[in-house]
Amino acid sequence: MLHTKHSGKAYLIMVLTQFILSYIVLLAFNDTRNDASIVVLYVCNSTSMVAGATISTLGTKYNPFKNRIKASRAQFRLTAAIVAGTMLIGLALSYFFVFAVQATGYEYSGASLDYTTTYGIIMSIITMCIIAPVCEEILMRGTILDGLKESGERKAVLLTGLLFMLMHESPMQTVHQFILGVVLAYIVIVTRSFVLAIFGHALNNVITLGTVIIEANFTTGGVSDTVVMDVTTVFVLTSLLIVGCVIVYFAMRGLLTATAKRNSGENAVNVPRKPTKWLNEEFLTLYTGRKEEKKPLDMLVYSAVSIGVLLWIFLLVTGY
């Protein structure tokens, strides 16, 4: 069993490894941002996540793929619906958030691949839709989530979402990454299927990347991070937010019900209608059959969160 110290250690090792590898890559490419250097940076970032998960759990014989329940087709379908709804919610809330951030003068200047070339598209698919989901999930919904569960499953879900958000070090993605991180962590908690998190993460990236590629190749303005707010936009975003919430509500109830019936048959736990009770300690304990000890968080977790927040602020100020 992992402890909260493993979670904090994994995140801190990931950050340190990421900085070292990124520095080496930028030095090797003379700080030039082209498709080749960006691909190598993507791979280094993914490598740092696996390094954090692996080094922090040395001696524990921990394997994120072990002791998991095989997901059913129904669970995959419902997870897909949940991710789709989550993306609508994230899109709406992120738009409002990014508008507020840009009002402070923030301008995004991060590097990205050229989505108008075959090389850029192929490498984006490999790095963002295959490598990233696996490596990020090994760290986040594997080592970090399993370690944080020692302090309670509700706290583990929320803290995993927070660390997942901070890990991306992007003010532009803050809201969506937090929501997605919380949702994927909750899915793993209740289904005990690690593969569903990888699937949901990959689906999110496929849809996002597909949208960006279409925007880059089939619109006159290309890819733009600038948002404009008017009455029509507010109406559309509010509508997307409502639709997303409805989809997530019914899909999540369906996932909980399908999982309960699969695990307990006729003795399945009834799923509460109120979403606030889905994170209720009594329901989670009854549903998962696991009583957590609720130990206090390790100082390494607080350090991980603090460093993540400082990096986020630094990136916001510098516009990276």
C-alpha cells in the first residue's frame, strides 16, 4: 500500500526531472523552438512522469496496473459520455476563466507543433494521444491517487485534480484540467479500473487535438488563443455548460449503477440522485467496500502543491 509521502515524492521528482531534461534539450537545440525540439520536450515531459512514479515507489513493489478490475463495454461507453460532458463543462468554464485572465494582460506564448504539416499532425497524435495519456495516468491516477487515498478518498480525488491541473503548468488549461483530473480520479476510485482513466484521458486529447487540427487547417484565422466575450457567446457557453452537466449527471449515475450491479449483483448499492452524495463518505465506503483510515497528509504533499502553485504563478506572470 502506498502512503501520502509517495504521492508528494512522485510529484516533486517529476518536476525536478522535467526541469533537468528540459534544460538539456533546450541547451542541445540552442533554445530553438521547432517541431523537432518540441517533440523531444513532449517525450521528456512524459518520461519525467514515469520517472516520478517509478523512483518514488522503489522498494514497494507497486504496480499501477495490478489489483484492478477489468472494465466492461458499458463502463467504456459511459466513461466516453462522461468525458464528452466534462469537455463541454470545461470548455464553457475555461472560456470565462481565460477571458478573465487575458483581461489582466496575460498573453500565451507557449510553443506547439505545426498542425498544418503531416509531420506535425502525426507527432501530435503519437505524443498527445498515445504517450501522454499513459504516462500521465501512471503518475496521476496511479501513484499519486493511490497514495493520497490513505488520507480519505474524497480528499484524494480533489487533490489529484489539483495536482493534475498544476502539472500542466498552463494558466490557459487551468479549469479544464482540474475538472478532468477530478472526474478521472473519481472514475478510478469507484470502478477500480485504471484502464478507464487512460481511455478517458486519451479520448479527451483526441477530441481536443482533432478540434485544433481542424481549426488550423480549415479556418481563415488558424489556431487562436484569444477569446472574445459578447451576449451570443455567453448564451452559447451557458447552454454548453448546462448540456455538459446533464450528460455527466446521467452518465455518471449510469456508470455507478453498472459498476455496482457488476460487483454486487442483486445486492448492488442504490446510487443517490444527488451528486453531492456521490462523494459522501458513507456512500463511498458502502459502494467501494473500503474503509479508509484518513491519515494526515505528508509534508511532501504540501510541498508538491506549493511548488505547483508557484510555477503556475510564474508562468502566468511571464506569459509562457
